Amino acid sequence: MDTITLILIVIGALNWGLIGIFQFDLVAAVFGGMSGVFARIIYTLVGLAGIWGITMLFRKRNRAGIMSEDRE
């Protein structure tokens, strides 16, 4: 789940970079405009990934660098 989340966050970040630098929305261009059904699904998935990514900030890592829940 975390890997998929990070991929979606990167897609969102790259898309925002393109919008900021070139005023070009890649997701809208590929999936039929901002109001297209598929584009809205992608935007929603990226938004949900961002919310999941927030939880990743507060998880502890073990010595191997793997995130784990604190069960103490």
C-alpha cells in the first residue's frame, strides 16, 4: 500500500510541477480534461494517496528502515 501511495504522490507532484512551470496539466491532457471521469478518478486517487502519506510521516521506523506501528 505504501509503495502505491508513494507512486501516486510522485505522479501528483510531477503534475503540479508541470502546471506551475508550463501551465500544462498532464493528467487532464491524457484523461480527457479536468472534468473527464478518468481524470477525476486519478485526481481523487492522488488526493487519497496524499492523505495516506500523512500517516506515513508519523510511523516509526525499525533499524532496517521499515515502517512499523508502535505497539507499546
